[in-house]
Amino acid sequence: MAAPKKGRSASAQSKPGRSLALILIAIVALTAGMFASGHRTPRLGIDLAGGTSITLKAKADQGAAINKANMDTAVDIMNRRVNGLGVSEAEVQTQGTDHIIVNIPKGTNSKEAQQQVGTTAKLYFRPVLASEPTGGAAKTPAPSTSPSGSGSPSPSGSPSAKEKASSSSTASPTATASATSQGRAVTDALKADSTPSPSGSPSATSSADSKASPSPSASSSGGTADTTKLQAQYAALDCSKPDQRSKAGQGAKPGEPTVACGENNKVWYKYLLGPAGVDGTEVKKAQAVFDTQGASGWQVQMNFNSSGTKKFADITSELAKNQQPQNEFGIVLDGDVVSSPFVQTAITGGQAEISGSFTQQEAQSLANMLSYGALPLSFKEDTVTTVTAALGGEQLRAGLLAGAIGLALVVLYLVIYYRGLSLVAMASLLVSAILTYVIMSLLGPAIGFALNLPAVCGAIVAIGITADSFIVYFERIRDEIREGRTLRPAVERAWPRARRTILVSDFVSFLAAAVLFIVTVGKVQGFAFTLGLTTVLDVVVVFLFTKPLMTLLARRKFFANGHKWSGLDPKSLGAQPPLRRTRRPAGPAAGPADPKEA
């Protein structure tokens, strides 16, 4: 039974070229994949490439719970919203239980992406009861919405002159109207509002004398008080002032009328809006398309789900009966009116088009808001940090310099202590570095891995971990030589014991990296991921490169004969001479006869 085992062992030891060929094929294949993908360098994180990092804190709003499901949904919506703008390599991830971090690398449309990510409240379609410019500018024609497509909103806040027009409606007073006539117009608009609320019931202000009210007098009194308060808010609102814009409509519920601000052609407008008729979650799909058949240009096409189709049909059928601006509906996101298209006819099919004087960017921006604007939670910005590319470049250079110094010290130690064996260690480090670089380059487009500064630190720490594995194996070989064995059997006898120690050590390192990756968030995960990756590669390199290479070198005279520069000189290592057995004579030792006895 022992002979076949030795034969198999000898056969495996005699073909180390297979392992070396395998790892060489893997390196060539991965490198070819890297060049074929077009990603020849690792993707850099925001702290190295520069950009903006936004930390958002979730707020419990209208009964929505802050839980993992809602946070994951918000991350998915924000991620699609940013990616919909064509911003490459943006990162959206949760931190803890109630924070979301959005990293937007410096590049095309990153500023607009930052603005959209900050716009995190729910999306609603509200009927416009009254509107007027802040500062005395004249109104321009409102955009329109129809099943076949006409009219355009102001997604970027800069509509053309055709998008809004002066209105003769008494419900839309001009900036020069007196306070008395303005208040009367607002009151009339609130009384006239009969738009269905999201639940399908009439709004609170339009049902004061409804038969469903158990106490008409009380209801009317409450409605009058609410109308007076809202009228005062609308009259006092100055949307040209940032502090007033941020507070406009704060705390308003979907089923209640409210005030809001919106920018149009660099002019701020204030709006009096009715109860929400359609929720943003009921928009099934929105996309920007170019009208190749007519002269509409860029337009936004919307599709509603079943409940949204019915609600949108109800609200548009009512709005189509009115004059401007009461035939408009405001698309409200985060308390801002991002668009206020007017309705020409009732839209009952669940499909609508918003068109006008859109640019491609404006159409895509509004489509993103309609598709991804409705979040299960509301958020507020906690911190916004901007990192310049110059600072990121300095950090990267500092990290690479630290890595180079660490690598140089390791190589110097190996050369001084191990001499010829240091060539094996350096070749193994080179193979490990190539695999790490290529895999990091491929993981960028594959899973979104970004090389940040902590990840660079993880790669630097990995130099020492990888060198430790070589040292363990080399010391086992030298121990065998000290016991009097020649190099070839010493290499094979040392491997089982060194292999066990290397696997245990690397397992501990990988376990620590895995735990750190799971329990931490943000940039620390980059350190943990890099540490875990390099630990796995250390095992691969030691098994498929270092050990086979040592087997081959053990057959070379320079190492096999223990040259003093090989690092395996038996004399320098204090090796004991091989033990030899001597035979003892069977009887007393023969010697010259004692002359006295003779």
C-alpha cells in the first residue's frame, strides 16, 4: 500500500509545471478580459477621483416606517434616478438604519444629479388654483398635457416664453392686483375647487356644505378658517427669498390644499394648489422621447397604473372645464412645483404626453422625476462634502508612495535575510500584484467596486500578509535542512506543515475582513474588501506559484548544493551532518596480544 502512495506523490512532485501553467493561463485570460472590457485601470472612489458625497437622513413621514425594506426601496429609486441622468460610477448605499450616502463622482451632469438626489420628498399631481410670478413679471403660457401630446412643463425651471401666458381669470391675479382683489380671487378658487382627493372623495374645502357632513355649520366654520389661513400664506409668500421657499407648503398633507414655489425662466412663481389628485407612485413609467412625426420636439410620455389611470382621468376631466390657470396641474416634488402643464381634454387611457419647448436634458430630467420621484420616506440633507480631484490625486499619490516604501522595506529584508530565496518571494509578490490589479479593474464595471483610500491601505497591509506566507514556508525548508536533509526532500517535507500554518493564518485574516465588511458601512468596507481579496489571492499564489517554483529550483545546482548566496547554505544554517549507522563487531574487539600474557 505504501508504494503506490509514494509513486503518486513522486508523480505530483515531478510535474510542478502544470500548476505554473494554470496560473499563467489565468493571468493571461484575466488580462485579456481587462483590455477587452476597456477598463484598464481600477475605478477610483470619490475620495481619490473627486466629487460630492451627500448624507441623507430618513424621517418618518405620514405613517411610513423607517425599516430595511423602505430604506432599500429608497436606495434603489435614488440609484436609478442618478443613473438615469447618465452619471457614471455614482454610489448610493445605506449607512446604519436611517442614513443614505450618495457619492457622485466629479463629471458630466454630477451637479444636476446632486440636485435631484437632494429632492427626496414624495411626488404629487395637484390642481393649480392660482399662480403668479414673484416680483411683478408677467405670466407666460402654461404648457399642456394631452393624450396625443401638447404642452411642456418646466423641469429645469427655465421654460421658454411660450410655456406660460397671462391669464384673464379672476382666480389668477397678477402681481399688480390689490391685496383685496387678490384675497377674493384666492377665496373664490378655494371655494370652486372640486378636484377629487387621492382617496377619490371631494376635498375638504369643496365639501363644506356636503350632505355627508354631520355638522354643516361646524364644517363650514372650519373650512373658512382654513381658507383664511391659506389665503394669508399665499398673499405673504415671496418665492424669491430662499428661506420662504424652503418653508412653503411645509407639513401639508396630500388631501389638503397648500402653497408652493416653482421657477420658470429664472423667475420664481408662487402657486396655490388643491389636494393631491394623483400620487407619484401611480406613475408606472415615464420617458423622454423625440417626436419625429410632428413638430413637438422632445416630450415626456407617462403611463399610469390602474388606480392612477382612474384618478388622472378624474382630475383631467375636471381641469379641462376650467380656464387658465385652473386648467393646470402642478407636478410637486419636495414642495417645489417642477412643472405646471395645462390640460386640453380629459385623459382617460392612462397614457399622457407633456410637450412644448423641451431640450433633451429638460425632458430627461422631468422623466426621471416622474419615474423615480416618489420615495417611501422623506429625507433631509445631513452633510454635503465636496472633494476636489486635486485633493484626491494627492491622497492617491501619498497612498502609492506609502505602498512603495512598504514594499521596498519588505524586499530589502528578504534580500538581506533570504538572499537567493528572495527571488522566489519577489516573483510571488509580482504575480499577486498583477492578479490584484487586474481583478480590481474588472470588478469596477462588474460589481461597482471603487478603489478608495482605505482600500489602498488594505492593499498595503496585504503586502505584509503575503510576505508572511513565504516566510513561513522558507523557514520550514530551512528547518529541514538544519536537520541534515538535502534540499529536494526538505522542500517536500516542509510543505505539509507550512501549508497548514498558511491556511490557518489566512483564514483568520479573511474572517476578520469578512466580519469588518459586514458590520461596517461606507469607505471602511473598501478596506475590508481589499484585505479579503488579497488574502484569497495569497492562498492561490502560494499553492499554484510559490510551491511549484520552489520544487523546480530545488533541482538546480545553485540551490540544491546550498550555495552561500542561495539562502540555503547548510553551513550557514548550522545544519547537523547526516546521522550514519555503524556496525558493532559480534565479539570482543580484536587487538594486539598482551606481551605479558604471552
